[in-house]
Amino acid sequence: LVDEVQWVRDYCGGTLRGLRPGAPAFVDSALAEFDAQGVAPRQRLERVMAVRAEYRMLDDELRQWPYREWNGERLEQHREAAVEKLMECWHRGLEQRFVPAGRRLSLGGDDLGSGLLDLSGQHLGELPQVPAAGFAHVRSLGLSGIGVSLEGINGWLASFAQLDTLSLARNNLAELPSAVAQLESLQQLDLSHNWLIATPSLQTRLNRLTNLSSLHLQYNPIGRLDVSQLRALRTMDLSHSALSDWPDA
């Protein structure tokens, strides 16, 4: 006869160790949390197997992505650097998915910086497909100067719904991605060094960012702006723009 509870515990522990090598404190904390919550063996297996399947899909995508041509260009060097950051970020997010915030002190500070993903400065052409659940912990996302189209950026932002900081500087954007308006927690937004002008769609999307406290629009040919709906706004940079009048506030 097989001791089902112990078998499931050993299997889950081994799988989590494989997903997060070198972090025994995380594995112990995750298993202890299962016990504390009284999670049944079948539910434990389902959660761990779902994460393992997610990892395999992400790993497969990130293995292929660097070698996909984009407009005849080969971008392996830039994309391989981005792959390392993406995979590291996914691994760091495992703690948030299995261990409540109040119990992460035992992880030796491994939580620090887990909410940051910065791909800025890498010429990527297009972005890989990533699972939203695996990056739900990301709070700060840097996409400055990545050479990705408006459509590509717009589609990617759907996987980062909890952002409070976003940089889209130096991307030759002539329009604000519509997905930005869905980032209700956004507090800091950098749109500098683009080609944004005042359009009804840009104004409408900005108006929805009611928690925004910092807005950078320098080096854009923007001629007018209304920030009267941005009640939380504290800092704004509109230098080197086409403004002739102070923004409506």
C-alpha cells in the first residue's frame, strides 16, 4: 500500500525543487502552507502540476523566440538577454503564488526586487508569449527602447495587470496603447521620447489613470493636454514638447 499523503508531499516537494533550484526555504514554506491551509492531496497535485505545465510552455516559447527572424533581422543577442530576465522573473514569482506575504521572511529576503522586470534597451522586434499568471507579481515594467510595435506592446501589457510603474519611453509611439488605460493601479508612467500628440483617444486613456502620480511626456510633439482628471498627479515633465499653453488642471 502507498501512503498517499506522503507520496503527494514528496512529489510536490521534488517538483517545486526542480522549478526553484537552490531555494529550499521556498519549498519548505510552500509545503508548510499546504498543511496550514488543509489543502487536500489532489488539490496539491493539481496546483503543482499546473505550475509545472506552465513552466514547460514558457520554457519552450523562450527557447524558440530568440531565433525567430523579425523583418529579416536576427536578434539572438538582445533576445537571449531578455530571456534570462523573463525566466528569472517567473521563478521569483513562485514565492508569491505559494507563500503568503506574511510568511516570506523565512526566505532570507529573496522577495526583494521580485516585482521588477526591466527589458529596456534590448532591441527585441517582437515580444514572446508569456502566461499572465506567471507574471501577476510584476509591479514595475520597463519597456523603453525595445523596438516593438504599438500592437505588440498593447497585446503584451494584458499579462501585467497589476503594474504601478511602467516605462514606454523611446519606442516611436504615435499613440498611447489602449491597454494602458486598463492599468488601474498605475502610479508612474514614462512616455518620453515618443511621437505622441494630443488626440481624443490619448486624452480619454490618460483620464482613466486616476491613481497616476508621476507622468513623463518630455520630447513628444504634444500641443495640449488636460490633466484635470488626474487628481493624484504630483509630478509631470512636459519639457521639449509643442505646448503653447499650460495644461488644463
